[in-house]
Amino acid sequence: MTVGALLALSAQAQVQTFSKPEDAIRYRQSAYFIMGQQMGRINSELKSPSPNIAAIQRAAGIVESVFRLPGEGYVPGSDKGNTKPNAEAFTDPRVGEIARRTAGELAKLSEVAKGGDVAAVRTQFAAAADACKSCHDDFRNK
Amino acid sequence: MTVGALLALSAQAQVQTFSKPEDAIRYRQSAYFIMGQQMGRINSELKSPSPNIAAIQRAAGIVESVFRLPGEGYVPGSDKGNTKPNAEAFTDPRVGEIARRTAGELAKLSEVAKGGDVAAVRTQFAAAADACKSCHDDFRNK
């Protein structure tokens, strides 16, 4: 590998992310808050006598897409302060596995919602919420 | 219009959004925080001697897509409390015009970034930031 290629690789790795750990924490929390609100909205619709499928589709699309964001917020130094993930959340390889599974369940939720079958949405919503919860259970301080 | 159609329309209009005004405020702030971080990242890259175009493309895509979110947070009652928009932000039709213009500038920023021409990205970034600022100037309390 040439020095130029090494430097290019190094520049690639050094993409500036957050100027301070507090920003990374707030970034993660912002994304999770948006997702929480939209998951709550889907839940409310599913409990209503006549669920608004368009609202569910929209919310599911937002959750699927916003779930891609918080991962980059788990930067060194952002494990301290006003934040809930425990120490293991920053080191345990299971977090990545759960994240991939959750992304899959959320993509499927969005897909199933497009189909318009409320019973199917209800089943997939439970699967998606369960994937979210599996991370909360093991990697979030109470 | 039949009563059934009226009820359907009314159910449509009554999509549950936020359970309390504070949630709507935090929802807006979450979306703007994510956008601010990503705009800051683009700005940093554009100031660096060798801008990382992949990082710019990614950030521009996030800003374009997250910009669609905060609009629904401007619900009645969410003009008070820990929030910066002024009273006019909730009533002035110019807000909608600026939002549409900003959405267009952000879409264009994402598009130009894909082209990979840093000088063109710099020009379009200034246009997009200017669109953001035009709303901040007139509709945000200092």
C-alpha cells in the first residue's frame, strides 16, 4: 500500500462525527425519541377501533429510516453523562446483531404496513417492538 | 356528503399525533438537532483540505430526509414552553413557503453531492443554509 493510499484510508476513517460527547448522546436520544413517538403512534392506531392504515404506513416508514441514524452516535466518551446505555452497549458484539435484527423487523413492519392488513401489521409490530426491547432489556440502565 | 364519509374524514383528520405539547416540542427539536449536526458535518468537510465526499453525501441524504419530520410537530399548544419558534411561526403562511423552498434546496444539495463536484456542493450548501436561515431569522426567538 502506498503512503498516499494509507493517508486516504486514514482520512476516510477520520470523518468528523461529533464535536463533543454530549452531542453524540443528544443525537442518539433525538433519533430514539422520534422512533418512540412513531412506535407509540402505531400502537395507538392498532388499539383504535378503526386503525388509520395510512398513518401506520407513514410512521413505520419513519421508524425504519430513522433507525439507521443513532448507531454512529456510540462514539468513545459518550458512555458517560445523561445517557442510558450501559458499559456493555459499547463493547458487546451482540448489540450489532440485535441492531441488524431490529433493522430487519422494522423494514418488514414498513413492508407489511404497505400491504394494509391490520392483523398482519399487529403481528409484525409485536415482533419489531420485541426486537427493540431485547436491546433495552440488556443494554440500557434502568 | 354522507354521515359515514364525514366520520371517515373526521377520523382521518384526528390521527393521534402527540400525547402532550412537550412531546411535539421535543420531536421538532430532535429533528432539528439531527439536521444541525449533519449540516455542521458538511460544513466541516467543506472547510477541510480534502473534503470527504462520501461523508457529505451521507449527511446531505440524512438532512433531506429528516427535514420532512418536524412539520407535524407544530401542533396547537406547542408554541409555549421550552421552544424557540415565535407566535408567527404557527400562523404565517410564509412558513410553509419557506419550508417548501428549503425542502427543494436540501433535495438539490443531496443531488449535487451525488455528483461529487466539491465546488458545486459548496455553492448549493450555501443556498440550503440560507433557506434554513431565512426561517430562523423571521420565526425564531433569539
